[in-house]
Amino acid sequence: MHIVFAASEGLPFVKTGGLADVVGALPQELAKLGHQVTVYVPRYRQVAKHVPEAPVLIASLTVPFDYYNRFARILDGGKRKGVRYLFVDCPELFDREEVYGPQGGEYADNGERFGLYCRAVLEASKQLGVPDVFHAHDWQAALIPVLLRSTYYFDPVLRRVPCVLTIHNMGYQGKFASGLMPRLLLPWNLFTMDKLEHYDQVNFLKGGIVYADAITTVSCKYAAEIATPEFGYELDTVLRRRNGELVGILNGVDYAEWDPATDRNIAAHYTERKLDGKAVCRRDLLHAFALENVAETTPVVGVVSRFVTQKGIDLIAQIADGLAKEEMVLVALGTGEPYYENLLREFAERYPQKVRVRIAYDNVLAHKIEAGADMFLMPSHYEPCGLNQIYSLKYGTVPVVRATGGLDDTVEEWNAELGTGTGFKFHGYNPEDLLAALQRAFALFQDKKSWQKLMRNGMAQEYSWKKPAQEYVGVYERVIRQRS
Ligand code: ADP
Ligand code: GLC
């Protein structure tokens, strides 16, 4: 079958978070299964830098707006590992410094940017290849199912094409003032509370949930959580109405990129059977953060994260003094909202011998942390799937996580009696439980034999894309059947 992926980011062209990892790997796995896959990504400045010479496939698509038309070009990003990549080019909307907005924020015209993107994907598909199914990701692509079932209803080419929506994060919904409706030429009859309207705003994700043929999210636990008021971010009732169509499919990870046996970014390679290289990676990591004279018995805690509310950065700040009393060092890498960046900066300034923070986006350093740290900390408030803890398992870097969403589905608490488990979990979103989980990890770290058992339990876990890709094919086949 032919599947069109619509997503606002994807490796190797542009990445701000885990969505890019998924859009980089899942299409290639589907191609391996014999399917034809086309991925549409906006041509941000980052994408243009990555592929400066992309041939023009469509010189001008007209996308009507209320005040004047906008025009998008479709550029050929080439074929990689069996997947075709196409770029939606509209320089006045996408040729900017940031992908979504400055300093972890949003550009004011994001509704127009991704409204145009969704229309362009539909129009381009009509000319370059009508798929058997659209697979839209997150709010930025969520207008695709809305358009298909409303303004494109009578299109003889697209009317029978179903659309699957994957929610990677309920915390980002694409909410805009109602004035966006006429600007995108969306009919007002869509602006009701059972469709696109939510508390007097246009809500892209809500529209997607209402109109998609099937909805998936990125772990089973998160699928259950988002149908509750605590995690549903006000869309839980809308989701519950479509509960029969909501499934959780746990993300895989790309072991071609994230495997200590082959990783190009780390100082030495190692495997479950031969762990020696990990000590070299640890030294290299400490050197990269200019931490000197750290004893071998001192555990290194790593963090790689977007510094935003979701990720529990405030909890780390709350245990700062307690944590600093422990025998440990902490290295953190990330960017995000200035408030959280400053919390971590202050923590590092207060305890310069023990805590180092790098405010940056740095893929090589992210790999070095996965390989060189002894533990990986993810105290997320919520976490739809989370990829770093799965990478950590493979790198023998023991995850310490809050038991939420995909973190709960992928990490099993260490059981000393049975020698089972892969990490440490805490449940309540409070500093005491977080500190207690870290202290359990610090204590076990001193027992080298048990610690290695725990590391190896994690390294033996298998989270490739094979099984999830097959599950997605099952969903595609079901919606195609239903619409034919
Ligand atoms: P989310 O998508 O919510 O940010 P995930 O755990 O799914 O969380 O994925 C985050 C991805 O982004 C991982 O691949 C991680 O290594 C990467 N990442 C996050 N922040 C940085 C950073 N500052 N530098 C390099 N990579 C980062
Ligand atoms: C989102 C989520 C993260 C998930 C990623 C990929 O950004 O926050 O938990 O792993 O999408 O699905």
C-alpha cells in the first residue's frame, strides 16, 4: 500500500524532539515490509541547509487564503532507504530561525503555517501520488483529516482516502483565535464544540480527533491516561467519545543510530557481554563536562531533555540541596523555556563540583551522555512514550523515571531478590519520591555485581520498530477496509 506521512519534523532533516526520531525510522521500517511511503515535511531553514539542492517537482501550488493566495512549491528530498521525502516550501512561513518559535515559544502565525502545510500535502498528493492512507502526526498535521472529511468531501480522488492520526503529545494542541477560520477558508459550520471549536478557539488537535478514521498514541499507558481529565488536557471527553478507535502503539527505536556496539558518536564501543568500553565513555563524558577527579564509586546521572513543564525539571530543582548531599555528579543537556533553563543553571552554579548543565541542542553530546552516564533521569510529569529511557536501556545506563505513560510501560522496577527489573521508578509527582528513587539507585550502584546484572537486564531489552510497524499496518488495513 502507499502511505503518506505528514509530520512537522523528521530525521535526518529537522528535529526538536522524539517526533523526528519516529518520523525518521517508522517509514523506513514500513518500506522494509514492502510498502510505498512518502513523507512530507515543511521546508524550514534547517531543512534547506540540510538539502540545499532539492529539485522542484511542483513549481507553484495555489493555497487560497481570505486576503490573498499563498503559493507553495514542492521539492524533491530524494529517496532514502526506500522512503520518498518531499518538502513543502513556502519561504515567508518556513524560512525562519526556529521551527516553532523563539525561546521554546510559538510564532504568532503557526495556525497559518501549518494550515497551509496541511492543504499543500493534500494538493500535492493529488498530483504526485494519491495514497491508500494518510498518516498525520500531532496537531501540526491534524487539519488533514478535517479537510478530507469537510472541504474535500466531494473530491473524487481523495474522498475515499482514510486518515490515521497519531498523537505524540496531548499538551500541544494548536489553539488559535477564531479569526483563523476565515483566514484558512474553513467554513463556520465546523466551528462548533463537537468539531473544531474549543472554548471559543480553533483547536487543530480536537478537529483531528473528531475526523480521523483511527487515532493512535505512542504507548498503551498513555492511551489510557489521555482519556482521563488529568492527562487529557481538556480533550479527554472528545477522546472518550472515540474510545473504540484509540489504540496505543509503543514507539520503537532506531538501533542503527542508538546502539553502543556501533554508535559513531561515542569514545568506545561496548556490548552486553563486553562492558569495558563503557568506562572509556564515562571518562570521555566527564571530560566533555570538565568534571575532574570523579571517583569510580561516584555515580554519574545524565539528563537529556527539552526543558519544559512536561519533563519534571521543577522536581529536579526542588531536590537540588538533597541531591547535592549525595555522592553523585549530574550532567544535563537541553534547551527550552527560559524559566526551566534558569532553574538548572542556578543548580549548577550552586554546586559547581557536582552539577553541570549545557544549554544547547547537541546530538553528539546526547549520545555521549547515553553512553557515559551510569543512570539516566526522566522525572516527567507526563510522558507519551519517551525515547531516551529506551536508548538508556540499550546503553546499560539505568533509567530512573516517574511511572507515567511510556516510561511506566518500558521500565520495570529492580527486584533485588529475583534479580529482575531494568530501572527505578517513582509514582507520586513530588520531590520526596524522586529523591528516594535516586537514593535506591545510588545504593545499588555500590554493589557492583547487582548493578551489572541490572545493566544487562536493560541491555537485553528489544524495542526495534519491527513489531510497531506491523501494528500500524494493521491499523491502516482496518481503516482502508472501513472506507472502501
Ligand atoms: P520529547 O519528544 O518529548 O522531547 P523523547 O524522549 O521522545 O521526548 O525524545 C527526545 C529526543 O530528542 C531524543 O532523541 C533526545 O536525545 C533528543 N533531544 C532532546 N533534547 C536534546 C538536546 N538538547 N540535544 C540533543 N538531543 C536532544
Ligand atoms: C512526544 C512525546 C514523547 C514521545 C515522542 C515521540 O514528543 O513527548 O514522549 O516519545 O513524542 O512519539
